[in-house]
Amino acid sequence: MELSLDRLTKHYGSKIAVDHVCADLSPGVYGLLGANGAGKTTLMRMLCTVLESTSGEILLDGKKVTAMGAAYRDLLGYLPQDFGCYPNYTAEEFLRYIAALKGIPRHKAGEKVKELLEMTDLSHAAKKKLKTFSGGMKQRVGIAQALLNTPKILILDEPTAGLDPKERIRFRNLISDYAENRIVILSTHIVSDIEAIANQVFLMKKGKFILQGTIPELTLHAQDKVWELVVPQSESRRWLDTAAVASLRHEGPQTILRIISDTKPSEAAVPCYATLEDLYLYYFGDEERRDHQ
């Protein structure tokens, strides 16, 4: 199975949200990283045929998905970023309802719903109304509904939002196992989730894939740009104001800074091995800082 994106483009008036994106995807986990407004959600909605592209094609094994219609959608599982549910339904009722919408026969739906409630650790809450659920529990219901039809192509937009660390580990293990013979595409701001399970990563900026490859391949782009610097605590604020600081920790009277910089920030700085998070900050740090100002 191969899913191909051929110069996929989406315009909103004069704004280009997705700009001639090309990729060939075979079974495995693909991580999509980018700052807010990079075009990730627009791209995912086009992959799910929720949005029509302005130009370009999506092909599955050489066939245009627009021509495949329902046959393509039957292969899809989708968790949107803003997952909505009916608050007065129980978890079991809601999943049975979605199963009916997906055309899953009733006798099969019951068995599948039970399996997914167990898989997402929600069996104990199957009869509880969704309005009583925490954000993390609702997100797990969203993951379960995306898996109802055992999709060959699973598209997840911010799937770990609201999950605690234990739930995220469960999710990552579930997805790693699920992707053995399927295509999984996930977008998240939690870089460690992608780092843990993605076979390939796409960095998206201003509607384009600016980098793509395995994590070792991508982190090479940030080598020689990551530095560790030990300074007195009294100087740490100055560095936070003037440099791209990935992390800091205090040890006694000193502060240890991890700095992202094209050039050596200080004679005392020593180079560090780059991680995917360092790469993310190198390409998107300025945008993230602007978003929080």
C-alpha cells in the first residue's frame, strides 16, 4: 500500500495554506511537526477528503482518491484536533453510534467497541456519560472512534492533547503496534511522542515540507547548533532574553543552559548532541516565542 501526495496545494483566497506538498507514504508511523499555522491541520483534512485541494492529487496505489470516493473513506480513521462528542451519550453508546455511521454491522460493532474500550483503558467507564469525562478520557474516546473500522490509513491531529504521561505511553505503544501493516500520520506539538514512535518525520513551515526523513537524518541538520553553557544564576536572565534557550537547570549557584545557535554563543560553551526537539526549536523557536508574546 502506498499513499502519494502529488503537489498537493490549498489556497484560501490569496493565502496559501498548503503549498505543493509531495510525499510517498508506505506502512509505518509518520510524524508531522510545525508551529501553529504551518498548514498541518489543513493537510490532514485534505488527506481525509474533508477539504478539497485547490490543485494536486492524493493517490492510493496509483488511484486518485477523489475517484475512489467511499471506497477510500472506508479505509480511513480520523481524529480531528477539535474532537466533538455528544455529552449525554455514554462512551459505549457513542462508539456504537459512530460504528453505525461507519456502516459496521451491529453484531460486529458490539465486539469491536468492547475491544477498543479495553485498549484505551475505558472499560470501567463504558456506561458513564461523556459529560462526566475528563479531557484525557474524552481524547481516548476520540482515539477509539478513529480505530473502529480498523482503518488502513489512520490520521491523528494532536492525539495526545490532554493525556497524562502514563496515557501517552499507552497511546504510543498502541500506535507502534497498530502501524505494522498500516499508514499512521500524526501531528503533535509533543516532540517526544514523535521521537518515540515515528519512522519518518516531516517538518512543515508556511505550507511546505522543509525537511523530511528519519530522526537520525533530521537531527544532523541541527548538529553544531546546540550548546551547553554554565553561567552564574545572576546571568541566566540575560541569556533567556537574548538567546534561544532550549532548557535550563539550576545546580547550586550556577545555571546550566542548553542554547540553540548557529555560532558558538560563548567561549565557555561546549557542543551537544542534537535531538529532535533541538531541531524543532532551531526551525520554529522564533514563531513559538511570538505566539506566547
